Amino acid sequence: MLLKSSLPKIRWKNWVKPWQQVDWLLFCLPIAVSIFGGIMILSTELKQPVTDWWWHWLVASIGVLIALFLARSRYEHLIQWHWVTYGLTNFSLMAVMIAGTSAKGAQRWINIAGFNVQPSEFAKVGIIITLAALLHKRTASTIESVFRALAITAIPWGLVFLQPDLATSLVFGAIVLGMLYWANANPGWLILMISPIVAAILFSISWPLSEPIVLFKELTFGPLGLFWAGAMAIVGWQTLPWRKFGLGAIGAWSLNMLGGELGVFAWNHVLKEYQKDRLSVFINPEHDPLGAGYHLIQSRIAIGAGEIWGWGLFKGPMTQLNFVPEQHTDFIFSAVGEEFGFVGCLVVLFVFCLICLRLLHVAQTAKDNFGSLLAIGVLSMIVFQLIINVGMTVGLAPVAGIPLPWMSYGRSAMLTNFISLGIVESVANFRQRQKYYS
């Protein structure tokens, strides 16, 4: 009895106190998705001598520990280090350009201690921290603040695009747009920011004419592109501050005309053939059923074969016979569709919707703009990757090589997602003044 009374009592409440304000639903849902993702990876590689599923769970476990550490650390300290974070982000991207390893026509990885690390994945977190710190000090309610944010983003975005990594560069764009919107940027400005991309597409469409209009050898445009440029001129006139002499309208019109022509030029002279195939094949995959359209056709067949309830775990014929290429990474959702059917797909999407809603809740209840912007940056990253990945597996988006968060196999992507989660949980954890210090 005396021995029992002399032993120190284990106070579990004190042990978990540093995480008492953590959003546990937000924390546990990605863990559940990671576990399920490992099972689906195992299913796709059941008849192959590989252990990607095991690595998936191991890296996820490391990510969980990192997220727990970040959740109990005060996120406000990141403001003091945002320029260091920005510098390290750009340095890592330049290191890939110099000493990186190549695969499938792109130089995106760098070998560290025998492991291939993809710095462009971690750059997503770096740009979120940097933009959150800048927009925390000065909101995006002025054109100058928006241009400053775009200029800061341009360097890492350019380095990623030159690898080339078109998919990650698109994620960068989604992050910037989401954070600028949350920082009170005029919605018309955001429309104008993405309008050159739309113009680049529309300039290549000749409808309703049989051929695009040709002024010079390299200067062509379609009627839809001209209509779009005119519509953007109206948006510029209504939202930009330079209304005198119609400078806002002229600037918006010129931006879209230039963007359209640069898009046509890039398509003809800059983009590699595999990039062109990925961007265009989703419109008509049957045009090249054994080449660029093969991934998409097989993915749609696998999802359709699952019908309502699916074939069952480890029983999907297309999944088990490896008819869908890269199914353990970019096309993991097709395995879910075949083996768990329409219902299984809805459950997965519902879980992701819950994750996104909790991220939005953290952003709305954060105690300062910096924490709110961090959560919105992560939310923008997750939502965009979710939409594009699921969209490309069912033929509603180009095959962009964007993984499904926490489900697709990818060590750098997994760590990036859990690091992002840990930062958001720190925002949630310190919404109220605590009696302890990390």
C-alpha cells in the first residue's frame, strides 16, 4: 500500500493537455483515409512483388508524428521565419534543376540518403506559409498587394514549371487564388488573373468557323477568344482602379489577347508531346485508345464495372489484372470505384468533404488572419487536388498527374499533406489562450 502511494500518478489529462484544442475529427479523418489508401494500394499490387502499401503506411505514420509535433507548436512563430522558408523553398527547387534525377521526361526528384525526394511537393507548404505571412500584414484589397503576392509566387512557380511539372504549377495557382480571395481580393481581379488561361484555350477553337482567323503566320485566333477578350475588357473596366480613358478595359483586353497568342505559341513550340496528350486526350480518349487515351479509357471502364456495390476488396478484375496503369498513384480512385462501387466512391468523397469542412471551420475560427490564411491555403490545395484527381479518373478533367491526398502512393506528397495538416491543427489548437507553452 505504501509502495502504491509513493509511485507517481500518471495524469493522462496533463499528458494530452498540449493537444486539448486540436480538431480531432480533422486529425483522424486523414489517418483513416491513409489506412484505406494503403489497403487499396495493396489491392492494386496484390500480384506484384512490391511493398508500396507498406511504405505508404510507414510514411503516413511518420507524417502523423510530425503533425502531432506541429500541432503543439505555436504556428505564429512561422511568421518570423517566412522569408527563410521562402528561401529554402527556392533553393530546393533550384537544387533539383542542377542535381536532380530524371524520370518520364521530367527532372523533379533529388536523391537524399537513397530516397527520391520531390521538393515541389514541399514547396506547396512553403508558398502557403509565405503568402499567409505577407497577406497577414497587408490584405489583398489593393492592386499593389495582389501584384506583390503574385511576384513572390512567380519565382517558385517558374522553377516548378521548368522541371517541367505542370500539375504542381497548377496547384500553386489554386493556392494563390484561394488565399487572395480569403484576403479580400476583388473577385473580378481573380477572374482577370485566370482569364489569360481561358483565352489560351478559346483562341485555339475555331468554332463557329471551320478554321481559325489568321492575320500573320504565327498570329491566329478564334471567334470565341475575341468574345472572351471583350467580356474581360468589361470586367476590367468595372473592377480595376484605372477607369480614366478606359485604361482598365484596355489593359484587360490586351492581357487576354496576349495570353491567347502566348497559349497558341506555347502549344505549338513549348509544350512537350506528352503534356499536349494529357491536356487534350480527356475530350476524346478514343482518338488514341492504345496511347495517350489508354489510361483514361481503362479507368472509366474499371469505375463503370463496379456499378453500385462493387466487386469487393481484392476482387476487381481490372484492378487485379493491372489494366489501369499507375493505379496505385494517380488512378487509385478507379480501384475504389471497381471494388467498392458507386457507394464506396460516395463514402470516400463524403469523408473528403468532411475534411474540407473542418478546414474551413478552422479558418473561420482562427484567432488571427495569419492562422486563417494558413488553413485556407491548405484547403485550396486539398480541394483542387481532389477535384482534378477524381475528375481525371472519370474523364472530366485532363490527366494531370495530381495525386489524391492521403490515398495515392507518394512519399513526398504524403509528408506534405501531414505537415500541412499539422500546421492547421496548430491554428486550431491555439485558438484560445493556453496555460502551457510549447
